[in-house]
Amino acid sequence: MIDDLIDSRLLIGKDSSEVKEILGSPELKDKQQNFWQYYAGTGTGFGFTDHQLIVKFANNKVIMLEHIKQQD
């Protein structure tokens, strides 16, 4: 799901209010490094993997999305 969102480029160029309207409120807002973090759940396979979406901003517009995977 995260990768589909990234591939679609739907959020690129949107401002923070538009992102909030689409994704809701983020779990973390880092104002110094200009990114929002969304927790996207845990997947299984060989162990558990937590998935997070990082939305990076410049001049209040989305410039990049990143899918972070953290394995336990």
C-alpha cells in the first residue's frame, strides 16, 4: 500500500493541509527536518516488520516520500 502511494506520486507537490486531508494526522511532525511520519502497521513473514511512511516537505510542499521497514 505504501509503495503504491509512492509510485502514484499522488502527494508530490501537495501542501501540508492537503496531505492531512488525504492521510489524516501524522504520528510525528519534525518541524526542524521538515518531515511527517505515519505508522502504517506491522507485517509478518520471517518475523515482524513495522512499516512507516515518511513525507518530506520543502516550502510546505511534499518533495519526497519514503517507505521505512523496521524488522524485529
